[in-house]
Amino acid sequence: MAAAAGGSSVELNTVELKTRMLRAELSGTTASQMNAIRRTLLSDLPKLAIEDVEFHLGPIRDETSGKDYDSSTSMFDEAIALRLGLLPIPTDLGQFRKKSECTCKGEGCAHCQVMYSIDKKGPCTVYARDLLPLGDATLATLEPEVPIVRLGARQALLAYATAIVGTAREHAKWQVAQAVGFFPRATIKISKRAGCTDSCLKRVAEASPSGLLEFTGGKLTYRGGDDPEKAILLLGSQRLCEHGSLQVELDDNRFVLRFETDGSLSAREAFRFALKDLRRRFEELREAVQALP
Ligand SMILES: [Zn+2]
């Protein structure tokens, strides 16, 4: 990726990319730009989540055995609905959009909502996997083993749920990215300064987090290799030598971004969408400025 930023260009170096996790180094950027990306990842990514749950009230009859079940369970319906709301649902942003932006004008269609059903009779534990999509089976939740509620011998749960697209600005159940953070790239510089002693360097090494510094043969050495997440850990260690023999230099235009997703979007899709959304917002602003008399 390369994008214009104040004449220079932003470069992307993937440190680690998994389906649900991205760790990337961006250079030619600033802390403010990184923060804009961070805030967008946290609040503005759209995804599907259960919004409405309709519970069957009154007795539930099993047609085969003729047995009657009670529809009230050990948990309030609201609590069950909330649990269903928090389940991650795979979201294809090419297919789904917010109801307010849909061609159906908010009436609800195959592009803005997904219907599910649950039909379980006790005694049993109802799991997330019992929430069945009506239609496309690929829209089943990504966390099938989450327990929802335990049903007693004469209890049953019959409900219909509707998932719609939203963002975390409205409710945390629409939060795609978690643990979103960034930090500057740090470079470790070691050189024994005047006044510094072996015992001082030894003390610095012994107090270093995760044994990242080693003092052997009269020399202080850094053991963190090229891992940016290790170098930043030594930020506090430099204060331990008042002579300045250990220095952690922070780059103000190279940052490491790290986040995870709940799986509804892949880390790659989430990152791409966040950047697209930022561009859209600035483009709207630019048009507004253009329209000024
Ligand atoms: Zn629609």
C-alpha cells in the first residue's frame, strides 16, 4: 500500500497477518493518522448482529410426543436476547448493508437483515449452534460452542431472531475490532557512557522485562531481535542508568498497529474498510469545502 501523506508516502509492512489478527508496521505516517485509523477500527466497522428476538410465550407442544413444555426458562428473555446479540456472525460487506442505506428503504430484505430460529426442548443446554439461519447456512454464528441457557425437564425455548448491520457507535454488539492499539517503533541503543559502571549495567540487565537485556563479559546486550513489541518494553529501563548508557529511541513516523477481530470480518477486511471509511469521510469534507461560496 502506498498513499500520499504530506508529499511522502505511507508504507505498510506486515509483521503478522492471521484471519482474526493483524500486526503491521506503517512508516511515513504520524501519531494522529494512526489514531484516526485506531478510532475508525474501534467504532465504525459495520457488521451483522442480532437486534430483535421474538420469544414464543405460553405452553409449547411437542407434536410427536404430545407433551407440553413451559416457555419460561431460568433466565429473563432480555438476558437471552443480549447473549444472542453478542454472538459473532460472518458478514460479507459486499452483500449486507445498513437498513437505512438499503434499497428496500428500511423494510428489511436479503441485503440488510438475516432471520434465525431456535427450537429446543429440555432438559438440555441451548448453545449458539442452535441458532439456525433461515436460508443461507453460512450465516451461522462463528462461535457455536457458546452456551446460551440451560433448560429444565419441562422447559422449552422457541424464538425467532433478526440480525441487522450496525456499528459499535450504536452498541458494543456491533464491535468488530478489539484490542486496537499502536505504538512507535523503538530502536535500542547501547553504549557505555562516562561515569557508568559494570554494576550499573548489571542492574539494568537484571531489571529488564522478560530478560531482554543481558550483561555478560562486561557488555550489555539486547536480546529482543527485530521484534517491535519487545523493543518498546524497554522504555522504562533506560531510566535505570542515569548516565544514559541505554537509550530507547522512538520513531515519530513509524508505528506498529495491532488489533484483533471477532471473526465477523477478517482482520484484512476490517483494516481495508477502516481506510476506505476514512477516505470517504475526508472526501465528503473536501466536497463541502469545494461547495463553499
Ligand atoms: Zn434491505
